[in-house]
Amino acid sequence: MAKVAVGGTFQYIHDGHKKLINKSFELANDGQVDIGITSDEMARKQRLKVTDYNTRKKNLVDYIKTLTNKNSSYQIFKLTDPYGPTLTDGYDYIVVSSETYESALELNKLRQKRGLKPIEIVKIECVMAEDSLPISSTRIMRGEIDIHGNLKY
């Protein structure tokens, strides 16, 4: 049993997000998964248009309900800063994508300065679309690909 942190905007629950969430529940192994979803304010700083927090949360919960390996408990909370409770709480793992890996390294530096033990970083490689480029919410929003990475043009 482990305590696992994972976070994101979760604009679309695409195959890359599914891989992050699945790995988080696998690592928790009947423990606890804490999922941070960026607030609307934070998300809008990163993207031109974003679905509201409650809709993104509902879509994530709907996906989690489909998991067969979901024996761990989980909680979803709103992220109003890049780190959320990972700066203060004890976690065994943090699951990140290759694009957020550097932020996890910075997180562990900040934890060390606070006298906290580092969190083991589990980096998930991006899921590639049909064109061998990473699946991302930005690409989906632009209409280039669908949530599975299939080309739309």
C-alpha cells in the first residue's frame, strides 16, 4: 500500500492521461491516490480555452469508475499552485509525464529544503498519436487528433 500523487489539467481524458491514472492506481496497490486538477484560473494561464473545473473533474471521475484495478481509494482536489499538498504531505510516489518531469525534480528540491524526504518520481513516457507525435490536449483542441491519437485531417 502506497500513497501516490498525480496531477494535471485533464482538459480531455486522452490516452496519455489514462496511462498516468492507471499507473497511479497500480502503484498505490490498495493505498491512496491523490489527484490534483488545476483550477480554472491556473488552467487559463496555460491554455487559451479550458473546460470548467467541475466538468473536468466529472469526466475524470467517470473514467476512474471504469477502471478494473481501482482497489485503492482516491481523492480529487483543486490545484491552485503547481505543487498542492506534495510540498507538505508524505507521498511514496508522484506520477508525471515526460513534460512535467522537471517540475517533479524541482518539487523534491523544495521538499528537501523543508526537511522532507523526496517523493519517488515515476515518469510515464508520452503516448504517441498516429503521426508519432505525443497526444496532448492542445493537439486535440486544435482538431489535429482525437483522444486516442487518431489523425483528424
